[in-house]
Amino acid sequence: MHRSGRHEIRRGKGQRSLLVAVCCALVLALMVALPTAAFAMTTNKATARPNEDGGDGVIGGIDTRLTWEGTVGDDEEVTSVTLSLPDDASFDGSTTRITVLDGLDRTSISGTATSNGNSVVITFDEAIPSGSLVRLEITDMTFPTAGGDYQVTGTYTTSDGQTHDLEASPSITIIANTPLQSIVSWLDQQEWVAAWNSVPFLGMFLRPQLLVTSFASLFPGWLVCLGIVLCAYPFAIILGLAFAMLKISRHKVLRAIAIIYINILRGTPLFLQIYIMFFGLPMIGINIDNNVLGVIVMAINSSAYLAEIFRAGIQSIPRGQYEAAASLGMNSFQTMTSVILPQTVRRVIPTVTSDFITSYKDTSLLSSVGVMELMMFSKNLTTTTGNITPYVAAAIYYLIVTLPLIKVVGIVENNIARAERGGGPRPKRHATSGEEPVEKDASNSVTSASSEARFESEDAKQDEKLENTLNALLAPFRPNMSHLGGTSDAL
């Protein structure tokens, strides 16, 4: 019994193994018998030629060239291809170039292209054989003006008349057609712009299309440039005023500190100071944001020059101002803050404004250490375009700030000089509460006449005083001048 049972078990296992083998054979037979789905054409790539003036981007709404490539599948032949884009695109007025490669050999196959809005149908004169590479170059077509990422889709027809969906291409990034780009497109169509750019010097230094795009591209760098100098200069004024006070101090140690600080910063180039700060601090483990470090460097450098400006302004105040303040019972601090500094600020405004202009222009040196300010933006754009126009645009940005400030400095200097000469508007004479109102008749005219006479008398006295002062100043030089042939009366 025991042997017969084991025999029966072995026979059952053999039957099950046979059954499994039969099932596997049936599955393989069915897989071979069923038809396999295969694409007759696969999409390799789709690219667009850059149409951005001075850049490498593709702008929507502007003519460009679309290049599409696909490979015909095995055992199939393709008779036509239809390419499609979103509704806002256009193939109208475009031309198509057909290239067919069988391996490395070019196959001479022509065809016709029929455009219909956002799609184009390319029908080949003869079927393209299997395994061939098809390249379609469609010129003078436009992508949607809104911009975005777009895929080329469509259909293809095989030699047996069947139509299949075309595999979508990789996305193509399109730049939105902004008003700025519209201006550039308008300039591209102008004959005078073409004539202007045909001159080598003008086309290299003042290309109108690139000048327009440069203004937009450089604007962020201009804001950084302004931000650095506007943040740095208040700190520079505070430091400069502090070191000016130290330099005129009675204590030798304080004066020595101020002299060393001022002379070192004024005696070394700003470019060298920038390199020391930007490359030296990281070596000792101090890492600061580039923009913040740029503010620090500009503030420290400007403070040395402002210290000398404030020191000269303070020492230009006559000694009598100190004596007058002392006679009123003011101490040194009150005299400096209430009497001397207000007069100093008035005198140094033109010089401080000129130093601000210099500091604003010196921010361009920060581009050498990677600060993304105006010059860095223009340098990158010039490298990309191979044209000098971005540098000219940067110069215009600098002039936008410097020219008005130069004009302001001139006006302030003229006003200060006129005030020191005794010019300027005279204060109006107001009637006091105890005076009788003057009638608006002949008495008013008499009063006006007397007032004018009094003012004329005062002017005559001032002129006489100025003449006497001038004669006193020139008195030591009169004998020498008369000896040279002049007379003292001539002066």
C-alpha cells in the first residue's frame, strides 16, 4: 500500500506539470497570433529659431522657423504629415522645406504644403520609405503671442490610406510678445533703421533695437546700483562727520586715529579696497551678502572723503562765530551743534553732492566681484549680443542721475555766492501794531518814495563800505602795481 500511494503521488505531479506546459504553449501561441500595435512615425524633436533681437529666445507673434523631425516606422510608408499648434499660432504665408534621409543618404522627395491657420499639411509626391528620417523646416510661421510652453502635434497618413495621431513633440518655450517686443518689431521693419545699422560704427555702438531691449534688461541692475549708493551714503555722512570731529580734536590720540583712517582710505584705490573686503573676509570665515558688503565698502570709502570735506567746512567758519557763541554762554557742544554745523552744512552741500555723484559712478567697480549691478548686467548682455550698445545704455542710466545733480550743484553754488555777496530778496517791511495805517492816496506815495530813498541810501552805504574794504585789501599791492606802470587810482 505504501508503494502504490507514492506511485500515485508521482503520477499526479507529472500530470500537473504537463498541464502547466500546455497552458504556457497556448499563451505563447495566442501572443504570436494577436496583431501588435506599432506607430508608423515617431517624433524625434521640434525646435524654433530664436527671433529675439540681441537674445536667444523665441518671441510669440513674430516670424520664426519651426524645424520638426520624425522617423518612419518599420514596414510602413508615409504619404503626408499634418503639424498643428494652438489656435493663436499661424502657418499662413509660410514656406516649407522637405529633407528625407535614408541613413546618411539624402533621398530626393518633394511635396506640397498647404497652410490653414494654426496647422499645415505636407503632402509628399511619393511615399517615404520605412526607417527614413523626415525633416520639415517651416519658415515665416508664428507662435502664439501669449507665450508659454507649446508642443507640436498633428497626424500622419500611411500608404494604405490610414491616418494616425502624431506623437507630441517636446515642449518649445515661447516668450510673450510684450509692448517692448512690439516696438522692436516695428523698428525691424523701418528702412531708416536698416540704413542706420548698415553703418559699422552706428550698428555696433547705437543699434536702435538693442538699445530699446537693453533699457529693459538693465533696469534691475540700475535699481541695485541706486540702492547701494542710497543705503551707503547716510552711513558715510555719519562716519565722515565723526572722523572730522576726531581730526580737529585737541587730543593727539584721537587726531592720530582720524589721520590714519583718512589717509589710508584716500591713499589706496577703491578697487583694491573692494578686493580686500570681498576676498579677504571669506578667508577668515566672515561671509556677508554681496550687496550688503558692497554697501559697507562704499560707505567706508566715501566716509574718508566726507571727513575732509566736513573738516574743511568747519575750519572755514570765522573765529568770531565761536566768540559770539561763547559770549551768549554756550558751551563747546552747543556752539558746534547750534552755530558751526548749520553754517558748515550750507557751505559743503555742493562738495558733498559732487562726492555723491562720484560714489554713484564708483559702484560700477563692484561688478568685478560679482555684484549684479548696472555694469554687470551690461557686461553680460554685451557678451551675449557681441555688441557695445548695452554699454551705451548703461551710460545713459548713469547720466539720468548725474546730469540733474550737476545742475543742482550749480544752482546751489550760485545761490550761496549771491547770498554771501548780500544779494537775494529783501525782507518786506510790515507795519507794527503801534503804527498808524497809511492812507492809499498821496500820503502812500510819499511814504513809498521815502522808503525807496532810504533803501537807496543804505545801498550807497553798502557800496561805499565794500569799496573801502577793497581798497584796504589792495593797499599792500599798490606800490608794486604803480611801479609796473599802473596807478593806484586805477584800482
